[in-house]
Amino acid sequence: MSRETIILLGHGSRRIEANDILRSIVKIIKPKFPDEYMECAFLEFAEPNINDALENAVAGGSNLIYVIPYFLYSGNHVSRDIPNILKKFSVKYPNVNIKYGDYLGIDEKLSELAIERIMAVKRPSSRG
């Protein structure tokens, strides 16, 4: 029996607290996908790295892996580095189907969040 895996991929940081944010996002999202295995991975500076997450997925029986970049922009990592990693992995495991999702980018929901952050900092402080 095969399973599907979703990997939410972040950049990664040397700060553990920063990486824990992506782990928390996975905990929030996971209930929406009860039939798929889901984990986060990092491009650099943190574990599991993307290669380890891909290997874990295959070792767990996944033949369909969705890689979703948790990035705001389509910089070099999103447009070049990650696709290169996925291409090498596909050569190593030709029977595994990898689907590379889109980065977060421009979205009305993100703009609403930015507006909330602006309004929060504009509110008068009660500290006088």
C-alpha cells in the first residue's frame, strides 16, 4: 500500500525558534489532510533537510510526494535550487512522482494579514 506525502518546505534558520514556526504551521494544516503523511523540511540550516524528508517519504512507502515551498517570493531557491534538488531525486527514484507546488506569492489573504499587522502597529499605545 502506498501513501502520499506532503512536505512543507521552508528556508531554514540557525534560530530554532524560527524553524519552530514552520513546524507549528504543519500542525495547523495537517488536520485538513488526514489521509496524507505531512512534515516540514528545510532547505538549509535546519533538520530535516529536503533530501532527508524526501528519503523518509520513500522509506515510508510514498510514491507521490507534494513539495510546497513556504516562501513568499520566487527567488533563486524557489525557481532554481529546489527544482534542481527535486530533479536529482527524481533521477534516483524514477517511480516516485513529485509534484512541486507554488510559493505563497501574491494573495489577497496575505495582503489582509499585512493590513492587520499595519493596523496593529498604528493603534495608539496605552503606555502614553
